[in-house]
Amino acid sequence: MAEPLISKHGGYRNLKSFQVAQLVYDVTVRFCDRYIGKRSRTHDQMVQAARSGVQNIAEGSQASGTSRKTELKLTNVARASLEELRLDYEDFLRQRALSLWDRSDPRRQALIDRRCATADEVAAWVRERGQGGRSGPGGQPDYAEPAANAVLALLAVACALLDRQIAAQAAAFENEGGFTERLYRVRSQKRSTPST
């Protein structure tokens, strides 16, 4: 069977990297609305960085049918956006003298092992971890520390998945070439196949 001119593409909703990045986005919107002033530039930047991660994974996946180079570039932009967001969460913790959980902290692994699929599931996990923690205004529990660390754990997962995805995309580009090479192969096959 002849190689198709436009390769299979899209399907980003099935990518684990997309699913985790989308969860990070949903949780970040809630986090920023709760802990960062809505008129703050930081609020907008964090939400936009989270959104950029999701959107660039989707856009790169859609573009992959005609451009592996664009797919690779956009996936890397998604990775860079999530790295920017990671720094924002670390800054949030540091500037408020809250603890940044170590990568080997069992609480991080507990969240990852739970495999939360929704912002509500992450919020429930945060509430469980926040019991007995700091008190906020009016004596209400303050969940800022476990919430920020939860997103950092999810970001670590998303970034690791994107690193593997980028490596696989680079290898595919190296081994198979891009759209121009495929166009040449398909056209050459067409010319060498006798018409019936």
C-alpha cells in the first residue's frame, strides 16, 4: 500500500502529556483565582503559561500531518511554557516562606499515584493534605502550600512526558524526514507505478 501524503495526525486528546497539562491548567486557574489577585500581572501570566502548554501540545499534534518540524517546535514551546509556570509556583512558595516539597517527598508521590483526572480530585487531595496545616484569615485552613506543591508535582509529570515526546518526535524527524521528503517519496512512488 502506498504511503499517504498526509500522515496520521491529531489525536492529542489521547496524549498523556495533553491530559496532564490540561489538568495543570484547570488547577492553575483555580489556584490563581484563590491565591493571587485577579488584577495581578502574575495571575494572568500563570494562567496564560498553563494555557499555552495545553494549546501548543494540541496545535503541534494537529500540525504533525504536514510538518514534523512545526510539531517539534510547538511541543517544545509547550514544554517551555510549563517550565515558566513551574518557576512561578516556586516563586509563590519562596516569597511566602512556604515549603517547597523535595522531589522525593512521599506526598508528591502520593498525588502522582492517585492519578487525579480532574481539578476537583486534586482539590480533594489538597484538602486531605492540608488538615492541621497553617491557618489563613479568620482561622480558615490555608491550603496554599499543598496546592502549589500539588501543581508542581503534576508539572514534573507533564514535563517528563513532554521531554520523552520531544525526544520521540526528534527521532522520527531524523529517521523519516518531514513533509517535503514524504511528498517526494509519494510522488516518486506514483511515477514508478504503472497506470492501470
